Amino acid sequence: MKQIGRQTTLDGFFRPRSPKGKKFQLPPSLPLTPPAPASPSPPASPSPPASPSPPASPERQERAASFISISSGGIEPDGIEPDENEPDVQEYTGPPLCDEQQRLVDIIMSGRNVFFTGSAGCGKSTVLKAAIAQLEASGLIVAVTAPTGRAALNVDGTTLFSFMGWSPKTNELDLDNITNMMYGKSKKLTRKALQKTDVLIIDEISMVENNFLSRMEDVLRNIRDQRRYWGGLQLIFTGDFCQLPPVLPFKHCWVCGTEQDIQDEDQPVDRIIECPRGHGPWNYERDRWAFRSPAWEAANFEYVNLKEIHRQSDRPFIEALQKCRLGIRLSSRELNMLLNHESEVENATRLVPTRAEAKKINAKKLAEITDHTSKDYTCEDGIWFPPSYDGPNDYLGERTRENTLKRFDDHRFDKKVELKQTQLVMLQVNLNLKKGLANGSQGVIVGWDKIDKDNLPTYEGKDACLKEEHVVLFTEEYLRKFPNPKDQVWPVVRFNNGYRKTIYPVCVVNHMGNQSQVLMYRTQIPLIPGWAITIHKSQGMTLDQVIVKLDKVFEVGQAYVALSRATSLRGLRIEEGNSHTLSAELGRNPEVHEFLEQKFGRDLYADHVGSTI
């Protein structure tokens, strides 16, 4: 095997391998772009299951919108306005696509490999959901993946490990052993699922390391179609390389699996990593990104940069955020604007770098509420393995001491939700966009609504019966645990936009794996304390009022993520920061900036309507 760091041609880098006893000869050249997939007739929609139990069939269900009933219909406490003219079942379909978003979906539907990116608030998630729906409606089998459990949960997808049928231990194997493993009896169904997949989507691609991507491509090509890169899959990659970087890149050599020393604090950050067996070398800082992998170049992407910003509309604020994202030095006027503007942040959420700090702030604030007693809601977790499942299950089903799933440690729903009247809270789901009740909506608990078992959320669409069943189970367990009628209540929240809402338990189902999908689900009151959250957890949220602490930001990109959550300058305040610290925190990754300028040029520098700034 040639040393990867010194490769000069794609054909020299990619080498087809077959399981033991099989031989294959590489053709003179591999096609860079897979042909546009045919559009077979859409499969018949599966009939709704007769019982709330997960269906026994391993066939992939068509992804459909889920509907959550958010009407209360029960007894409203004094002073709480009941919901009016709301249907029993509320559909969340997402906002309509703007012109540039629709053009991007059209490119995806043409069968091209696409990498799309854009600033925070440009609608990357909106486009992704629309593209998934259209791809599946055309009859294609789509695998939606992300590098981490939390990122996968956010897109109702699976981790890259689960998609490939791997476990973390797989990183310790060499490529030949992985290929042979994939052809083994225990991986038969996983292999067939990978072979049947038409489209691979990877969200949060910035967190995928160079070598992991190379390993994926090698294995997929060798079990799907050795004549084509990525085995002929259509690839849709999305994310923002200006945000969170890969975690622990180069921990194992992607060729031989040998563990590599990457945490020697005596070495410079810009150090060279070389496998003890001679593979490499790699520059730790420069080569860690997915776009540095030859597998990325082989995909021959169509590059799309979404330029229209939908979260903010204040041009000077957007210009400053764009510079923050790209690591461009801010002018003294812009620094003063960010640090010294008028703001209204009376009930703002603080964004902090670490979980420990967020937990400490929330606990202190909750303890300060002494006029009201707390109500405690404990989540209900479950997992279901289909009979045909052949992937790893030892760590999927592992539980904590509190009987929650370990895989849900990063779940957006907390294990335990402790609530008090007058408490600041934040909503964790999209309930009703028309009324402004979205993920990240902030509000205050103003009362309690008596639990009525005959008036619980109803669902339609995918996994509806499963969700309804577990909302009922959650409610019954809560009533059993707290027999005092005073405790048998749901919280009522007055959101910052003035709307009041009874918040019921919500069941979120996630599909792990490919066609033989494992169902993992958590049911909980979809609220978290609103005084402080981590910057990482805030990704994807839109916050009307936010306070950002920049004294302990420890990763390039975190400051931009935090600042870009705000919808306006008036709703933003920077704490414990000055022009010097702010400038220091907004440093950039030069290799990312170089990559983006090479692919997009001046299109990087645009305002909220896409005009160059």
C-alpha cells in the first residue's frame, strides 16, 4: 500500500480488494460521478400497524411527517388562556423553500453528488428534510447519517458506525479484515442493506475525520461495486466546516488499524502523524478534515453555498457574523457594535462551553425559587431489535444505573426534568411554527394543567402507534409514582411571544441501522431549564434572547456558533469579553478558509439576501 500522505493520483490511491478467495482487477479508470439513479415507481405505502408494537417486517418504512397534538382540551388553570381553533392533530412540514433552496433540491434530485453548506440560519436543515422527502417519494432508498449520536438524533438518522454495521472496535482492524468481516455470515443483512442503498446522506460532515471517510469509501466500494468510487452511491454531504471540527482524528490508522499517539502535549499542535507501520504521514491540523480525504475528491461533488440568511435581517449584524464565521478580522466599529449595543435580555439563555457550567447555573437558579415546589418527570427509554437484525447490540441496548439507554446520554430530552412555577424553560421540539413554538423557543412556567388520560397527544404518520403507546405508558407511570392529585399535572408555559401552552410528554423515535432498523425511543416532557445550555446543544436553535460567555470558549468555531443563535443584536449580550478576547476567540482554521474560498470564491461573502458584502 502506498503511503497515503504522498499520493498524487486517485487511481493510485484507490485499490479494490476482495474477500479471501476472490480476485478482482481494477479497470483503467473509475468513473468519478455515479450515474443518476433511476426513478422506480414508488412502493406502495405500508398499512398502519394494527397494534402499537413495532412492526415485525424489516422493510424500510417510508419517511413521513409526524404529527403531534398540541391542543389541551382539558381544565385550564385560572389565568391560562385555552387554545382556540386548533385541530386535534397538528402537522409540522417545515417552512416553504426559498428559490435558492429549491434549486439545491433540484440538483440533488438530478442524481448528482452534492456538498452544500452555508452560514448559520441559511436553512440547511430545511433543505435536507425537503430533499429526503422527495428522494424517498421517488422510490429511492435513502440512508440518513451523522457522525455522533446527538447529530443523528436531530435528523432522525443513524450514526455512521451503525450505518456501516461497525462498532468502535472496528477501528482497530485493518481494511482486509473489515472487508472479510462484511462478507461474513453475521453481516449478511447489513451487507445487503448497504448494497440496496441508493443515497447516502451525511449531516454535520465537519465532524467526520479524513481517515474515517477514506475507510468508509474503501469498504463500500468493495462490497457494492468495485468499478465505481463509493460503490456508485449518490452522496449528499452537508454541514459547516467553520463550526465544530472532527473529534480525536487519527486515533487509529485507517489502513491497518494501529493506534496512534495523538495526545502528546509536548508536541506542537501542527504536528505530523505517521503510523508505526509506515502509513501516512498526516498533518494533524491540516489533514484532519473530511475534504482532505482522497475519498472526498473522488466523489466529484457539485458545491452549493446557501447565501440567504433567514435567522437575522440586520445587515451590519449579518456582516459581522459572516466575518466571525470565516475568521476575518473585525473592524473596531464592528467589535464595538457587538460588545456595547443596547439589548433586552431579561429572560435570556446563557450559552456556555461546558455541561458542568450549564448544570451549575441551572441548579443555582432553580434553588433560588423558594415559593414553589418542584415537579419531577423521569424519561422512559426503550429499544426494539427486529428479528433480522445482525448488527452490534451490546452497546446499543446498554443501560445506565437509572435504567436509561447509554446511547441517549446526548439526547436532546433530559433524563430527568425538574420544573417549578416561574422557572425559565426552553422548548426542545417543533410544536407549532405558525404560533412560534419551535425548538429553542423560550418561556416561563406560569401554571399547571391537570392530567387527563383521555386527552393526550395523538400522532399520525411514521411510528404513530408506537409513539402514542409510550406517551400513555409515560403518563401511567408518572401517575403511579405520584399519587397525590396536586402532583398529577402538566406544565403550562407562557412563551416570550405571549402564547401560552400546556406541554405534554412527547415520544421521539429514532431509527438505527439500515433496512433492518432498530427502533430507539425516549418519552419525556420536551422542556429543559432555560437559564443556561452548552454552545454545542444550541446548534440548530434560534434564540430571541441570548447571553454569550466568551471567557472559556475552547474550540475554534464555538464563538461563531454561539453568536449566530441570536436573531438580532437587541436580543444578544456578550459577557466577560472585550475587544481583545473577542478577536482572539474568533480565530479561524486557515485550511477551512482556503478550501471554502477555492470552491466558492466571493460567494462566501454575502448578506441576508445573497448580495456580496
